[in-house]
Amino acid sequence: MRLRLQLGLLFAIAGVLASCQREDRILRQPPPANDILNTIQISGLNPGANSIPTPPSSNMYQESAYAVSEGQKLFEQYNCVGCHAHGGGGIGPPLMDRDWIYGSEPGNIFATIMQGRPNGMPSFRNRIPEYQGWELAAYVRSLAGLLPKEVSPNRPDQMNVKPSESSTSEQKPTGITGVPEQHK
Amino acid sequence: MPLRFLVQAMPLDPGHHHVLHPAAPQAGHIEWLYWITFWILFAVFVLMIVAFAGAAAKSGVVADHPLPILEKDEEGDRRASWGVASAVGITVITLFVILVLSVVSGKRVEGLTSKNPVTIQITGHQWWWEITYPNSQADQTITTANEIHVPIDTPVVVLTNSTDVIHSFWAPSITGKRDLLPGYSSAFWFEIDKAGIYHGQCAEFCGLQHAHMGFSIVAEPIDEFQAWQQQQLKPASAPSNAEAVRGREVFLTHACLMCHTIRGTDAGSRFGPDLTHVASRNMIAAETLPNTAGSLAGWIVDPQRIKPGTEMSPNPLAPDDLQSLVIYLQSLQ
């Protein structure tokens, strides 16, 4: 009985602690690191063995609901919607499906935003601060349903991301797999 | 010197920011309503206290006999019910009088008589005010921020809107509050008698920096207003020295141009305040800081320290880049 009570308390505390970061608002950003971009690889094909370090796959901004909704605001403001619409795509590829040409890890998306990609994606390096790149990356992942429900903006003004009725297999993130995925 | 410092540290000079110091006919109507309501309620308060004190003095309750024996007193009962009925009647009449006065002054504040007003579009943003002087010709439209210039003795029609949340436009010495609702355009008007600078403030809680969302109204004679208009219509002046040329380069190659407009350059984003004539304004960051080189530099490098949560992103520029940028911005008269 006593043990069960203790366990229950422990789980309650763990639950509270786990949801803490959701409400974190980083208002004064840490100074940017200069060489983050150089550590992000686009594909797993390396010249030589391990010449490029592994990319940072975690994005601290995607744990905060505030940062993700800031990303949502920036997505509109920096006219990402001009090509990607509100995730549905248009001139640019859709962002709410499971196909990723350049990888779906936070680091991949960040690199895509900062470096630009062939066929039209412009480079935002030196145009936007790095933390905004990460906020955008977090929001883009939320479009595809890759973020936990509690941090994704739950009242989007535009299309809502929901799995379709007929979908059977679970959506899985696709990371760096060696070969860039083909856009179907 | 200490006095001057104090005045500078208090941008909201109470002399120009007070319901009881009206500078416009509408604020005068509001002040009139305020005082008349004040004196009526003051009289009610005094009467209440007197009646209460009288009742307390007349009471027959003594310490030995806390509960007096009640006898049937029809005459006294009748008098008491007359008293209660007349008190209720007077209360209703008083409230009705206040209601009528309120409707009358509301009508006076709303009614626009002139057919030749100046029109301004005010759009609320988190946390600044976008001010546009619309014109049917696009190149005759003025866009500025946080500092509203108006001619004196001329009605000013204000069209309102908001891009994000509900804000409220309130210049206490000019007129009443008006909410700016996102996606809903409404209009009101005001007119100012006396030339001067009047301060205002967002009066509807709108997020982290609600308290630092101020604006000012510069009321000036019509010729000065027109001169200001002519100056604002010009595109940004070309940089006159090497330092300013470099500053413009810094502006156009960093994050600045993602949000701000400087007409006459490639920077054309409408997300932040228009900076074409930023040096002509008295204050920056929605009346938060005086427009000096020091505050500009501080605001550019670390805005999140000055207004935590603001949309302005920090810009860790190299010192000489920052210096040039500030010199360029200060040249934008």
C-alpha cells in the first residue's frame, strides 16, 4: 500500500517535471554558435571515414510550445507560405506529408532553411538569426505531425494536420538514411 | 540637472497624459461628465453619512437592554415606508439623470461636424502602432510608427485595425479609449485645440510588452503639419558619407531588412516599423527609449533586455558595423 502511494507520487512528480519545458520561454537567446551549419550533413555519404561529425539532432526549441508558435508566426512573416502554402505545398513541396527530400531531423530542416536548396529554396543564412531558424524547423516538423501533441500549435488558423481516415501505417520520421529520399 | 533627468526618465509626463487635463473638445466633454458625476456622487455620499450618523444617534439601544421591546406603532411604520419609498425614488431619478448625461456626452464625443477631416489609419501590432495616412495615390501615402502628427483645429478621422490581438488606443487628454480589433475595421475621430505633444498608451492588455506600447500625438499648426507631410513623403535620403554608406550595407545584409522598410532601398518588409524617416521621431521602441545613438545601439543589439518578448530579434553585430548602422539610421531624417 505504502509502496503504491510512493510510486504514484513519483509518477506524479515525473509527469510534472516532464511537462515543464512546454512552458519555457527563452526570450534572451544564447549567442549563436558560429559553426553549427558546418556540422550538419545533408546525406550519409561522406568523403572518407567519419570526416563530418554527426549533426545535432535535437532542437531545444521544439520542446517549448511558445517557440513552436513563434515559428508558426515567422513561417507566415518570412513568406514561407508563398511557396509551401500552409504546409500543403504549391511552388515548393508540401510539408505536411511524410516525404522529406533533405531529411526530417531538426538539423536537416534547419540546414535546408539556412543553406537553401536547389530548385528555388532560398538561403536565409545571415538574414534571420539562428534561433529563428530552429523555431521555424520546429514548426515545420509540427506541420508533419512529428512533434508531441502538447507543443504543437493546437489552434492553427489554416489547414489542420490530421492523419487521413484511410491511413494505416504509423507515420515515422525519416532521418539521414544514407540516400536522400525521393520526392514522389 | 537631476530634474531634467527625471523628466527624461518619465516619458509619460503627467501634465500631458491625464483625463483631467483635456486638450481637445472631446476630452473636455468627458471631463465635464467626470466632474458632474463626481459631485452628484459626492452629495449622495455626504447625505448617506449624515443619515447614517443621525440614525445611530437616535437609536434607543443601551448597553443594559440590547433588545428593546417592540410595540406596534402604525404611525411610525407608515413614516418609515414613506422614507424608504422616497429614497428609492430619489436614487432612481439620480441614476436616470446620470444616464442621460452620459448619453448626451457620448453623442457630443461621437458627432463629427466637419466634412474635411484628415484621415489616419492606426494598426495595432504587438507591441507598437503602425500609423498610415492613406491616399488614393500609393506614392502619396505616408507610413510611420508610434508618432502621430496632426494639424490643430482640424478633425482627424481615425480608422482602426489590428494584426494580432485586441489593443486599445487611449490618449487621455484627447478623447476616450477605442479598441483596435483584429480583422475588424472601425472609425472614430478627434480634434485638438492646443499645439503640443500628447502621450497615449495601449489600454487593453495585449501580452508581455503591453506596458511598453505607448504612442505620442504631435499637434502642430497646419503649415508645420504640411511641412512634416512633405518630408515624410520623400524616400530615404542617400547616405552622405562613407560611414553611412557602410551602415546602409549593414542594414541590407543583415536581419534588419527581413522586417523593416526603408523606402528608396531594397528593404521593403512591412512586418516591423517603417524606418524611412526614423531619425525624425522623438522616441523609439513604442515610446520606450529616447531616439539617441546609445538607445538605438542598445535596442539593435539586445532588444530582449529592454522589452522581453518583443518581435525584434537580437543582432550581435560587430562593433564597427553597429557604429555605422547607427550613423546611417540617424541620418534618416
